[in-house]
Amino acid sequence: MEFIYLILGIASHFFIGFAPVESPQDTICVFIENIGGGGTFAAPIAGQILRKYFADNPVEIVGPENTNAAGSL
């Protein structure tokens, strides 16, 4: 999800996401100003933060829906 709005004439972008996809437990919002699109800059930052978080805090997914979300399209 990406939103763009103006604060005092400064372009502001942010990315909001959740993880893990299989069993959402955490949300993240990365807010940037005056540097481009949320998908171009904020989303990769969110990805880095979430990868580090889940590397330090592994999550065990339990249940029959334990599938790879990207592969199930």
C-alpha cells in the first residue's frame, strides 16, 4: 500500500505492510519525505527492517495453509 500526500508543500511518501504473509503478526510503516516514491525507496527499507527482525525472531507457521504465498497464485 503506498500513499502520497503533501505537508507544507513537501512531497511525502510512505509504505505500509505486514508480515509474515502466511500469518500476519507485525505491521510496519516507513515514512520518507522529498526523495521519490514509497515503492521505490520506502518499500525496500521496510523489507530490510523486516528481514532483520525475522532473522532475529523466527516465526513458526502452523496449519494446513502453510504454503508459499508467491507460489500459490
